[in-house]
Amino acid sequence: MGAGAASRRSASQRGIRVLAVLAVPLLLSVLQLVALWRGYEGPLESVARDYIGTPKSMTVPWAGLVLALVGIHNRHRLVAFGAAVLIDIVYATARVIAGGPFTVGNGPVLVLTGLALLAWWRWEGRQRRNALRAAALGALLILATKVGDVWLHITVEVRPRVLDEYVMLADHALGDPSWVMGRVLQALGPIPDAVLHWVYIELPAAAIVVAVWQLRAVVGGGRWPNHYLVRTFLVLGLVGPLVYILFPVVGPMFVYGADGNGFQVGNFWPAVVPPLDRGPEALLFSDLAPRNCMPSMHTAWALALFLHTRRNADGTLAPTWLRWGGTFWLLCTLTATLGFGYHYGVDLVAGAVLCLTVESALREPERGWGWFRVRLVGGGVLTLATLLLGYRYLAVYMADHPVVAGPVVLALLAAMAAGFHATWFARRRSSVPLAAGSSSACTDKFLTDAVNRSKPRSAAAPLQTETPGAQDGTSDTPTEPPTPLITPVESR
């Protein structure tokens, strides 16, 4: 029965992958048709520019290639990287000579495509699988940004009115943090401003550093971890923007600042907090500002990066530089989102709840969907819905009673964070077993160590010896699965 269940699970996973592969070109084609109809650049046009024109981003194509390189050996990495650099030099030089802007990004896209074709046609076995999987991740990262650009245009088309007046009132319950941080950054001067801008823009680069660290042993060990940062980033990028349509917000620097293109309520931000308007309404706003504030996706992605820099796949602490780097990026991103007027404080709370919810749905898939996961994901969805409904329909009450409303908003986030920590990070009791079929390379080390310490080996028990190649999957000799130390039951 165990083998049959594993076979059915494997077939189901293959079916999901096939559907996902088929969905990507379909989604790109639909969005391209919408873009042509409405008169802005579509995803396929943007991809074509990456090949033969001026890339829209310099960082994202290189991030995609670096991610793809984790699936091939060092010799191939050096050749691919060198080829991408040379192609970029040629393209950039020709572009500048022709009077165009200096930018890069053609080389990595071309090399990534060639790498995928080479793996598909020439390589075999594990080498082929690893290369294609890594190339697919790199390509998805690039394509996700193309889809996101079109989606921002769609938010403007679908939601011409914005709910910033409601969010402004709700944000008063938190002490108007965007105004506070805006004045702080003005006082600090140009250097912190430049550093924060760089950190905010280069979040994909930081994510790639963490992803490469997590996937560094794929080629040598032959195993992909069950969960890693790229999965969370991509799912957040799918789920989060859907809320843009449900709750359109553009941010204080547009509605209450000088960047509103004549549609702003006034030039208040960040010098003066506007007077409370107890009759809020949806504002017709400029089509130059995307409705991408609620929730704050930069907060969600930066928090995901922070969570993935806490521990290695085996549950041990990550290196100090990685942990401090994740903390630095999270704090700088939160400061930038508020201090530059891109978001209200309540946007950040919603983004953090969304991140914890999605991460709870994806983390440690080998443990299954027990009550421990259902209650956390369901609680996250309920919390996010409660926050959005409160921002919309209780905004005036929240502004009039900040001493009550502010702590309630923060308590909802704290409850979600506490549940997340207790489920995924706190030292679990040794009585909680591993799920059947879970991989030791992708489970917390402290869990298995605790079980092993609590179960002393019997003197009469025979010692088990490892078959050479069993760890890396290269052995051709079939082996019997080890007897579990404890009987798997549903995790609580």
C-alpha cells in the first residue's frame, strides 16, 4: 500500500507539473492579447526585447541565469557565465554606438535558452533533470516579472478608483508610520536614502543569493530540497496581486504627495499629516499609478527572504552572514516602503500576514496537510480577510479609536507570527514523528536527533550498513527502506 500511495502521489505531482507547463504559454498569450487590445507592451513583446532589443531590466535576466546555473556542473557554469558576459558586452557596445541606452540583459537570456535546449537534446539522466529544472526556475523568475508588469496595467484598467482615504484613516490607528519614516529619511540625508533605494530595487538579487545557497548541493548530492525560497516568491507573486483588484490603493506619495499628477488630495506627505476625513470615498485617480499597495508585496517577499535565511535544510542554524543579511534586507525594505511613501503601515501588516500564510502552505511538504497546517493557513486567510474588511468598513472607527484599533491590528499579526514560529521553528517535542517517506535531507535535524537520543540502541539489534551510493542515488542495487523508529501518525 505504501508503494502504491507513493506511485499515485508521484503521478499526481507529474500531472501538476504538466498542467503548470501548459499554463505558462497560455497565460502569456492571453496577457499579450489583452496588452495589444489596450495599447501597452505585453509579456511576449518584453521577452522579445530581452533577446534582440533593449531589456527592460538589467538585474532580473542575470538573476534568472544565476538561478539556472545551480543545476549544472562547475565547468559548464564557467562556460555559460563567460558566454553571457561576452554576449552582453557585444550587445551593449552595439547599442551605445547606435545611440541607445547602456544596459545589459540580452546575454543571460540567450545563454539560459541555449542551456535549456542543450540539456533537452544532448544530456541524459540526472544531469538533464537538474539542468532543466534549474533552467525552468530561472525562466519562471524572468517571466513572472513580465506578467507582473502587465498585471499592473490591468489593475489601472479594472479599478480606476482607489481606496486610499479609507486606508489613510485605518493607518492613523498605527500612528501614521509612513509620515513618520518619511520625515526621518529626510533628516538623515542622501546617503541612507541611496542605500535604501538600492536595497528596495535589488530585492530579486538578494533572493537569488539565498536561493543559490539553498540549492548549492543539488548537483553534487543529486537531491532538490522539498522547499526553497524561489517557490515562495513565485506563489506570492501569483496570489498577492489578486488582492490589488479587490483592494486598489496607490500609496501616500501619490494621493497625499506631489506625485499625484494633479489627482492628489493635497501636498501633505511627508511634512504634514492631513486632517481626518470622516466621510471617506473611493477616489478617481490617475492611470499612471498602479494599484499595487495592498498588500505590500515587497514586505511579503522581504519577510520570506528573512525566514529562509534562519536555518539550513537540515534544521541547523544558517551561517551568520546569511542570517544578518536577511535581517538587514528585511529592515531596510520595511524602512524604504514607508519612508519613500510607497505604502501605508497597514499595507505592511497585510503583506506580512500573506507571507506567513503562503509560507505555511508550502513549508515542509513531507509533513502533509495535518491540522497543524490547516489551522495556520486557514487562520492566515481569515486574518487577512479580517484586516481588509476592517480597513474598508471600520476605517473611521479605527481613526477615532487608535488606542483600541492599533493594538488589535498588531495583535492579529503577532498571533499569526506566534503560530508560525510554534509550528515551524520552535523545538518540537520528540513525540511528534516524521511523516512517512520524508527525506532526511529536507527535515529538521533537531527532530531526528531528539528521536534518536530518546531511543537507545538495543544490544541485540543488528547494525545497519549503508550501501555505497545510497545517499546520492547512484547505486543500482535495490535496497529495502529502513524501519521507522516510531510509527508515523498525523502531526498535530
